[in-house]
Amino acid sequence: MADQQFVPPRPKRKPRNTTWNVLIGAIVVLVCCVGVGGLGFVGFRGFSEAIGPAQDAGSRYAAELDAGNWPAAYAQTCAATRRLMTEQQFVASQEAGPKATGYELTGTHVGNYNGRRTATITLRVSYPGGDVRTVEVPMVQEGGQWRPCP
């Protein structure tokens, strides 16, 4: 019997505490969800603050065109457009073309190109007989305001 070595018995395994593991997992998931939600909210606010002023300027321009108030629409245009044509020329060009029955702002895109902010509005122009055309109008920032530059 001297040849046999004493082997200690294996210690009993403690049962796992699954409640504790589930609680830790739930806390981790909650922290992640709150973080992602917060970042999404901040990103959305930044997006709406960037696009809002350009969209508002585009809506005002489309409303003046839709009302047929050509002088007011001309007054909203950028300096480059006003240098290229007088108000009378702008009004004449609007009245000379096919008569639109409606203008609707359908989209606004604001971007950044080489550190310079750019914007484009998309107008849906309706004509008699059901003809519809989509027109993209570039926007420029002048004096902190967006202006259509057709």
C-alpha cells in the first residue's frame, strides 16, 4: 500500500450565479443603447441645423415662384444672378417661357466641398397638361444666408 499516492479529492464546483451575469449583461447593453441613441440625436440635430436654413430659403423661393411674384423671387436670388440680369429681364424670362402651374420644393442637399458649404434645392415644376419637370437650383451663402442662384 505504500506505492499508492494520496490524491486529494476534487473541490466541488460552485454553482454559477446566472442572475449576476444577466444583470451585468443588461447594464452593458443599456449603456451601449443610451450611447448610440445620444450620438444619433446629436447627429440628427447637426444635420437638421445644417439643412434647415437652406431648406427654408428654398421654400420661400419656391413659394414666390408658385405665387407668380417674380420680383420677390428675383430679390431672393444670389448676387451673381442679379449681376447677370436685371429684375425686368428676370421677370421677362419667367413670363416668356412655358407657364408653370405650380412649384414645389421636393429636396434640399447641403454638402461641404473643400471646406466650402454648398447646397442645392430640387424643385418640381408642373405645367398645363400634366407635364412635370424637376429642376435643380444651386444655392450659395451670402452674408450668412442661403440664396438660390439659378
